[in-house]
Amino acid sequence: MTDFVATRAAFDLPEGLVYLDGNSLGPLPRAAAARVERTIRAEWGERLIRAWNDAGWMAQPPRVGDRIGRLIGAPAGSVVVGDTLSIKVYQALAAALALRPKRRIVLSDSGNFPTDLYIAQGLLDTMGQGHALRVVAPEAVADAIDEDVAAVMLTEVDYRTGRLHDMAALTAHAHAAGALTVWDLAHSAGAIPVDLSAAGADFAVGCTYKYLNGGPGAPAFIYVAPDHADDARPALAGWMGHEKPFAFAPDYRPGAGIERMRVGTPPVIALAALEAALDVWDGVSMADVRAASLDLSERFIAEVEARCPTLTLASPRDGRRRGSQVSFRHPDAYAIMAALIDRGVIGDVRAPDILRFGFTPLYLGHAEVARGAAILGEIMTSEAWRDPRYQVRQAVT
């Protein structure tokens, strides 16, 4: 059984704060600062360029990738870390399209994160080969998969509502029609059990600054199924993905397997913080995390609905169809959240009317959930959110 008392002690959260926004940015692991300082002072400071060899900097991306792989059902050697999620989406989708050269449709849904859709459209426009992005309602994805679809590109957990796609079923449906799948795990990795191998997923990507707690701007990861690893074409042919980066050959030759999906120089300091964050996951069962997060979210829904009748549940009521977040709708969501944050309960807002709350049992318990719901109830009853100062929008919501 996972010891959540121990994992809670591993995070440095301000006293008295109820943090329900780990689905957007995870909190600081206590060990991260010391790990980063060691990387800066003992490795960069003392070893300088020698640290690429002495401290194993060059091996960080696949090493950290394997640690993430354990949490998402990926075999060793199939995940690599580096660059941003946008870059990894571009790589994965481009590789999938290259493996289905006679097909011209990329299928996605209207619940997908906008960046993924932007990246897809930009890639297809750049290719100039007559490809099209087809976007349907989440419930219509299965029926929209046909022989024209090259790739089905979906975010497993809807960033606004928490609605959960059935990865295994949709992947099987795509494969039956001859299409490949690209899964975005930004709101899945570290939040719910994921088994890429069992689901037969072809490609997957994700960020590490949400449930994995790697810090703001932490590098992203990409997974390529072993069956595709030596055939996938790396559209971004960076020197770190070359077969022999330090041969400095004039022509690009892709590295073996997942190594070809490396692009630029590893972000060593950011990876050090991420490694410290991943230490917290040692001994943690994703099944235990899922059970605890469902318990917390169910309690929150019950408390909020009892106290706040003007808020409407936007997430699926059935926890099995939901990720590790809960969303409510209200026309004045921004002002309500601003008032809530001002009182020490942090969630976030997604336009136009979503109040979003994440439930991460690594550092959250029943007391925080009850307190958060009670303060939200007080705000709604008193209409404190109508204060003009809560109407002023900040740059980041």
C-alpha cells in the first residue's frame, strides 16, 4: 500500500494553503532545491563541461524517460524526455503521418487541448500534401474513424472537464480501420493508471510539470511503441537524435529506437528537478493513487453541491469516466476563483465558465478538501466574488 503520509511530507507547501491546482502546476518537492543546487555547484560549477560524462548528463533523457515509463505502462527504452510538449506533439504526429503516407485525415476532438490542434494544423499546412484536420465531438470519435484517417490524436483526459477517453477501446478501433494513435497524457501521467503497452498505443506525449511535479516549464516526454521505434521518422532532426551526434556528419542519420526522438541539448538543470520529483513516486502504486483521488473528488463534489446550488457540475458524475480533476460551471467563474484564491484555496479557471480543481493524494487529504469546499460555499453564499477587485483579470488564469 502506498504511504501517503510519507509522500505528503515530501512536498513543501505553504502552511494553511489548500492547493487544488496540481493538475496545472505541481508543488515543489522538498528535495528538488538541493538536487538542483548539487547539479549547479558540484556538477556544473566544479566539473564544468566534464559533467556531460562524469555526471551522466547525456544519459538523463532516456534515464528519466524510463522512470516515467513505469507510471504509464511503457517498457524500458520506449520513452525519452526533453524539449516542450508542443515539440513532442509535432514529432509524434509527423511520425504517425509518415507511417500512413496514403491517408490524409488527422482526427481529433473538440475537447482536445488547443495547442495540440494548433500544432496539428500548422504541421499539415507546412506539409502541403492535402491533409486535413477533422475535429468532432468527444462522443463521436469512434464513429468518425474510417479508412481515410491516418492518425487519431486525442488527449486522454479533457483539460476542462476531466472527461476520460477509453484509450484501449479507441486505439483498438483505430487499428481496426488501419489508423495510428497519438495520445496526449498531460492530464493522465501521475493522475490515473495508464498502460500504453496493454492499450496498444502507437505514440504518446505528455508534460511533467502537472501531476509529476517537475516544476514550471519542466521538459516533456514522448513514447514510441517498440514496433514503430526504428521506423518512426523524426521530423525534427536535431543533432541529439543523430546516430552519432559527436561525429558531426553533414547528413542526418537517425539514432536507434527512441533515441531518434531527441532533438536539442538536454535541459540538465530542469531534469535534475524532475528527477527529484520522480523520487517521490518510488514505491507509489498508481492504483492506490487512483482510488484515493476518486475518494477525494467524490467528497468534494458532494460538499460543493450541498453548499453551492448555483454551481453546475461540468465533469462526468461517474468517477470511472473522469480523470483526477473536478470542474464546475458558473458565468462568473473568474471572479469566484479570484475570491477563492484570495482566501487561500487555489484552483484555476478555464474559459469561458469553468472552475477547475485537481485532486492529488500525494499531498492532499480529506481535511484540505473539506476546507476548500467550505470556503467556496462561504463565497457563494455571501456573494463575496462580486467585489470589483475580483473582476480584474490577470494574464494567467
